[in-house]
Amino acid sequence: MKKRERIADAAKILHQRYIKDSKKRRESLQRERENVGIAEQVYHLRTQAKLSQKGLADLVGTTQSAISRLEDADYNGHSLTMLRRVAAVLNQQVQVRFVPNDPRYVRT
């Protein structure tokens, strides 16, 4: 009888149990990671510039609540136009790149 490998890392256990065999769940997890990454970057750049959400909003020409939404990891409505406006005010640029989901498969 083969002994099961014991996994001590909770994240690994959860990934194995809920994500591993589901393409839909893997894609959802990736979208959530992207949302968190955008939110963290906007927050970090804003605080590094010593701006409040209202201060950044005024410079961008939007509302404080719009900046708050960009910094919310649960927000799914990121507009490339808005991100470019925020980036410009913070002396940054937005880069978008496409990467294959499965590097072994690239349509030619």
C-alpha cells in the first residue's frame, strides 16, 4: 500500500483540493491575482507619492471613490484609459503583455 505524501502548507492543500483540476477555477484565481496586483500597485505608488486618494483623484480628474475602487482587490472594472491617467500623474507607464496560458500551445 502506497503511503500518501503529507502536505503541511495550507495554501498547497487548498490549491490541490479546489483549484488543481479545474481550468475554470485556475482562470478565476489568475484574474483575482491580477486584480490584487493592480490594486497593490496603485496603492503603493499613491502612498509613495504621499498623496491621499482625494489628492490623486484631483490630479487625475476623477473622484476619490474611483481611486478607492482601483485600490480594491475585488474590483473588476479596470479601464486601461483610467490606469494610464493614474500612471501619467504618478510619472509611470502602463504595460500590457499577452502570455500564453499553456506555453506548449501557441497558435501560429
